[in-house]
Amino acid sequence: MTHGALRKTGLTRRDLLKASLAAPMAASACVDSACVDSACVDQADGTTLQGPPITPDPEFPVDGPPLRVLAEAKGRRFGTAAVWSGYLQTDPRLREVYRREAGVIVPDTELKWSWTRPSAATANWWGTDQLLLFCENANIAFHGHNLAWEEDNPAWTRSVITSANAEPFLRQHVRAVMTRYGSRMISCDVVNEPIWLGHDKPGGLRNGIWLETLGEAYIDIAFDEAHRIAPNVLLVLNEAAIETTIPEDQKRREAFLKLLDRLKQRNVPVQSIGIESHLSTISAVDDGDFTGFLKELGSRRLPVQISELDMSDSHETGSIAERDRKVAEAYYRYLTIALRDPGVQSVKTWELWDGRTKPKGDPDKFPRPMPFDINLKRKPAWGAIARAFREAPTRA
């Protein structure tokens, strides 16, 4: 998916993440004496990079309990995405931050088809297995992501999957994932981002191998098989770019709601909605509009997960302190609206720290979209999320 400024460049966060994972992994500990008390980021050329200091913001203080504790106090969960096969595997300090802050973890990439199905006849579960073991040892809940998506599929699907065998392939994959992990996860994104208006398909559906071979029924099939194998897992339909008032997002939202109604008429077991929330400091989120959308989902008896939240500062040109303030204000404004709604069960950020990719160059110009900086220090963004949870009504 492409959001904000990335929509214009054609690059996606997934592109950036893949590029970072392809580079040599950072060492598990810094050897520079300046890094003893902080988690420094190693660049691809082997040089150690110390990030800039954080300017305290009195509006969004960073002291207090972890986000998971603040969320749980209000009857919700705070969580985040993670990739085991990278920084989390090699950096014990990062694991400690995740262990402390996250009440639920979702695999960013390692449960997608491109990772789990290297060929039609083989499966690769190693990364997900390791991440799940970490979660269980840390008493962190596990959320699956995802079972069917029209993107990020291995090349072999195009030459092997046909209209005649697509349903068995899809059911077999869903069955394999849910048999292996269903008893150990609380929820799962079954179908990811089904809407993409630019493909000009009926219903605004995203085109790809599943729509081409099975039509809209691929959604029914994936949910049906997931529910059959793991009836106690909360099954989520996850969607992007339906949060703002810009015309494109409004049209996507309309198509998404119509899809939900069709699925409900067919008794497809969609049990919750994931609202991704890849936003920026200038995203056009309107209180009345977004509140109304959440109420529409509530009228369909569908609880909500804020499922992939991050806040791009790519439009900002000020100092680090000014950028951090803008990011924090945007987090606080958005979550204040979302957490007023009793149907919002969880908030998950898409990764937890700014060092999830390893850009070169001036640290002062690095993107700063996440609650923690590259040194694993709490930022005003953390304080904004914390404040939104503290001020939120308690969910029954």
C-alpha cells in the first residue's frame, strides 16, 4: 500500500522495509563506548550512528507506565508489528522494549505468502515460529497477518494457480496457518486490503490472483476456512486508506462498506474490522466524519482494531523538535477520536521505533514516525499515545 507522500513516489513502506531486511543485519551489541547506554543503529557500511537527542515536550511527557499497561487500564490492547528475522532477532535491547511496551504483536512480513510459501509444495514457518515463541515467553498476545492478499505473493502463484485449483490452494494455506497457529493467536487478519479503486474492478475490488481465479468469493473462502479450523480466533477484515475526508478515501470507504454488507448477507464470518491508519501530519482526519464511520461499523456489530498506525513526517521541514511535536499532535488528535468509540478494541503501531529501516546520511533528516527513536528512547509520539490512552473512556 502507498500512503501520503509515498503514494506520489510509488514507494511503499513495505518496499522500504524489504530493502532494510536485505541489507546485512546489525550486530546484536554496539562496541562503540558512546553506545553503552543506548541502542545505536549500524549503517549498511558498518559505521555506527548515534541519533539526535530528544527535546522534551510538556504537552506529551514520556514518563510513566508502558503503553500496554495504559491501554489495559482502559479495557484495550496496545501492540505493534515486528519482524523477527532482523533487528528483533539480533538486538536484545529492542526485544526488551517490545516486551515492556507491547500487549499484542503482529508479524509485519513473516506470515505473508511471499515468506511462508517459497514454492507451491513447501512452507517456511521459521520467522513466525520464532516471533510467536518470543511473544509467549513475554506474555504478549499474538495477532496473525495475513491469510489472503492480492499483493506480496510469490511469483510461482502466477504460473501454478488457476481457476480450477485456486480454491484448494487457498483453503490448504489457510488450513495450514490456522492449524499451526490458531490455538496460539487471539485474532487474525484473514483478508488484507480487498479494495483498490484504481484497478477498475466491480465493487472497487483489488485485482490479483485470487480475484482473477475466484472472484469476490475468495474472501468468503478464506474466512470460512479460518473459522472452521480456528473458531475461537477473532477474524478481521483489514483495510487501508479509509480514515480521511479526501475524496479517494471516501470512495474507498463507501466501496468497503458495501463489501461488508454483501459479506454479511452471505453470512461470511467477518468478526472485526482493521483500520490501518497509515497517516501523516497533514492527513485530513475530521472528528465528525471519522466518528460517524466508527458508528457505522458499530451499527454492523463489528468491533474495530486500529491495526497499522504510523504517522509520516515527510511533509515537515522544521527542526527535529518541531517535527516531533507535529507527529505527536497528529497521533493525539487521531487517537482521541478513535478511543472515544467503545468499539475500538486495540491500537497497533506498524513497528515501534524509527530504526526499522537503516537510512544513510544525516540523522537529523531521518523520518521520525514512531513512538521510539533510533536509540530506543521514548519520543513525544510515545507521550501522545500515552496521553490519549490516559484520557480515553474505559471500555467495558
